[in-house]
Amino acid sequence: MNNNYACTIEDLRVIYDGFKLMIHHYEIPKGFVTGLVGKNGAGKSTLIRSLLGIISRNTGNIEILGMNFADHTLEIKNRIGYVNDSFVFPPDANAQMMGRQIGQFYDQFDQAYYQQLLKKYNIDLRQKFKHFSKGMCAKFSIIFSMAHHADFLVLDEPTANLDPVSRREVLDLLYDMMQDEEKTILFSTHITSDLDQIADYVTLIDNGKIEFTLSKDELQNKHQIVYIEGEIPQEMKSTLKGIRKTKNGYTALCTQSDQFSNTENIKFNKASIEDLMVYWEINHD
């Protein structure tokens, strides 16, 4: 058991026709927000559903909050929250009804905290869910997970198709949760600008494999966009991803930019999470 990680995955294999998820070793740091990014079909949702036991896996050992999922399923489910882009609550129900009927199944469901969050984020207790906007549905789903004091919140595209105001409110909710440094969030999304604001770590998955996990500091200090005038220095080639020819030279993602910061005819710009995805994909084309 390693208290530094909310989740540890070893030798995970999920095999479908035409797709394989193969994760040799993956750890999600405890007390931080980890953004999970990758193109459509890369394996983000398959990874999330397999670590939560929603789908079966061919092989693999998964520990969540220091417990083996197979041996401590109920205890783990009491301590995690899962939200995706589908609203799972009955359309004719309301927040008051769900707090009473579903909250009782969680050992730590906190009615007072639940009511506080609903009021703070303008969720009407008695309004039926079928009258909710997409933004209200997303907020309620996260609030419900927070109300049972989930230690590990897993989000699979919760902000998909939300307008900017609703997305901002969802991010505010997550900021609230992360004030407790023992809480952990795994946040899968295509909207990389959300992760630029909130993520402490970024994991890129491609074709069913983890390509890397970077801290925000590594992303800012080492992984930068490089603009090279003339030919590429030989010693730099192995550090470049997604090399593209320009009018006067080349541009690429440099994974060790700190080593070349004083090289002549080279300029660097900080890379966004979207830049990481784009240049890594160019590298594979």
C-alpha cells in the first residue's frame, strides 16, 4: 500500500475486436487533479470503466485508496464518485428525493453539506430533473458525489457540450473539493483549456497505451514548443515530437527544452495541453 497514490494499476489488459487497452503500470497521485487526455478512441473511457469495475478486464490488478478493488468493492464504492456525460438520475425525480432515497446507501452521505452545495450552486431542491439544463445536470451529478465525501472523484467528459458559464461553474465546484488536500480527481476531457486551469498532472493515452504522465511544472519547464532557424541540431533530434517544416527551419514539441535554452537560432514558447496532444499526434502520423 502506497499512501502517495489514490489509484495504482498493474498489467491491465482489456481486449476488444480491433482495440486493446494495455497499461503496464499507472499511478494517480493522491491529493491532486490528474487530467486524462487523448483523441477519440484512444482508450480514456475504457481505462476509467475498467478501473471502476464497470467493464470486465482480461488481466490486471487495481488498487484504489490502498485497497484491492476485487476484495473491497463496497468500501471503495463508498469512497469514490463517478460522473460522466450521461445524466443517470430519473427525469421525474428531484434533488430532494435523491438525497433522501439514494443518499442513505452511502455511509458518509452528509445531508447538511448536500443542502449547502445545492444552495450555493443554485440547484432547486424540488425542480424535476427533466427540466434541468445540461449545466445543471453536470453540477448536480458532481454535487451528489461530493455530498458523500468521496475521496476519489472520477470524471469522464462531464463538461462535454456545456456552455462556457456552466463549465466555469463546474470547475468552481472542483476547486471547492480540492481545498481538502486529501481529495483526488481524475478528469478526462476533450476541453483541454479546462485542464490548463485546474490540472496538477496530465496523462496522455494513445491507442490504448499511456504515453506519459507529466506534472504541470514539467509541462511548463521542459515540454515547450521550439522554433528552429535552419537545420535541427543533431543532439536535439531525439527530444523532438511532431517535427514540422517551416519557411526558415522547423517547429516541434521539445521534451527537454531546459537543456537547450541558450542555443543559438532557437526560440521556445510554453506548450498548452492541447499543444501536447497535437504535436504527439503529428509524431504518430
